[in-house]
Amino acid sequence: MNNLIQNYKIILKELTHTCKYITASKQIRLPKMSDLELVALNLTAEYMSINSELQLFRYISGTDLEGRIERSVYNRRKRKLFPYIEKIRETLSSKFSDFTDVFIVDSTPIEICKISRANRSAICSTDEIKPAYGYCAAQKSRYFGYKLHAVCDKNGIFHSFDFSPANVHDVNYLHDIKENFENCLLIGDRGYISKEYQLDLFNYSKINLSVPMRKNQHNFVDFCKTKSKIRKRIETNISQLCGQFLININLAKTFQGLATRIVSKITSFTMIQYLNFFVFKRSLNKSKINLC
């Protein structure tokens, strides 16, 4: 994972092969570094756990990429390319769409600052969406920020994600799911218990929502061990996003910057899965091994 330029060239080659038809916003003057090259550099940095642009530009100093783009321009262009990066992620994940009809839904906290600074912090906020206080049951702690909702398939490929303030209940994300999925099994945790939503998902999109029962529920039945094992896949994915891709560390000051960082990390993760499966013919979710 130490050779940034070599990793960059491998990722750029595959992006050119799979996503060259995707267009970004038109520019009057053609930049020295194209949009696809910029995204490839961004995804490479996320894969190599380079979480700051200062560190990234130290890495590319003395290489062929030095002088092709300035740090401030890189930051500004990357934020503008959010829709472009999301289209690339959707294109990569669509390559795995026919492999399974079993999906898992979960959420994870995105802390923007410590609770002690929350009252005086105005970062990562817009008129439409603002951070809030929330509680993470897995970590048994309160935090201030947002909640990342995501759906991956049983193989670990993310197919959908969204943000909400931290105080929004997980079950509300099921509104979005019924628009994007159909004729499938969806496995969640106890945060998604709702007979009303379960019935709505099935009637609207033929989605079979399966969640473990609470022990105090009437006619309690143990959750299927096979489904429980499948559900751990998304927990492992989130752990990888936190560990290698540092998704739980916020360096952004605006919501657009935060959203761009999150989509870049998820897209980078999906890019590595794509390379592992289609190019190198090895285990899909081994993200900490060398590309070359």
C-alpha cells in the first residue's frame, strides 16, 4: 500500500474502462488534471488511509502528478464533483447487482465534533440539514453529528446510503429503500422493528423485511442464525470503513465537504472490491492488501 502512484494508475485504468461514459460538469478551460484523474487520485488516497490533503500533496511531491493541480483547487473541484463520484459508485456497485437478492440495512454515527463543543459549533450545517445529538447503542454513548444509513448486499457491496441528523430514528430510512429496491430480502437489527413499515415495504416493492424480535415481544421467536450471520457483513464493512478509510474522523467544515468525504470513502471501498473480484480474482473484501 506504499506506492501511491502505482495504485493510482491501476485505479485510473479501471475507472477509464468502466466509467469513461460518465460526464461531469463542462469546463471552459480544460484543466491539467481531468475529472476522472482527480477522482482516481481521491480514491487512491482514501484506500491508502491518507486522510488529509496536506499529507496527500506531500506524497505526490516529486512525482508526475506534482504541479498538475494545486491543493486549494483540488479541494474545491472535489466538492463540486460529488454527483460525479456518486455516479461512479453506482456504476461500480451495479456490476454486482445480479449476484444476490439478499441485502442488509444498518446505520453508523458520523460525529462532527465532541459534545463539549456542540453548542458553539456551526460546522457541517446547512439550512436544510443540521447536526443533532444522538445515541449510538453499539458504542453505548451519545454524540453530536449525523447518522449514515446504508444498505449493502450479503457479499458486502454498498448499494445505497444517505444521511440524517443523529436524532432521526433508523426506521425512517426505510422510506428511501422502498424506492430503490424490490423483490428482495432485507435484514436489519432491532432498530427497524415496525409492523407498519414491514407491511408497507412488502406491498410497495415486495421487500421482505426480516429483523430479530425483542425478548419482551409477544410470541417471541429466536432470530434465524443464518440471517444473523449474514447481518454481520455490514457490521464488518462499517468497521473497515472506520479502520482503514477513517470514515469516523471528520476534517470537513461544510456539509458539502462532509458528504464528499463520505461518498469518496465508500466509493474507494467499492473500487477495491471491484478490483479484487473482477481484476485480481481474489477475495472480495480484502481491502488491506496491495493492488499490484
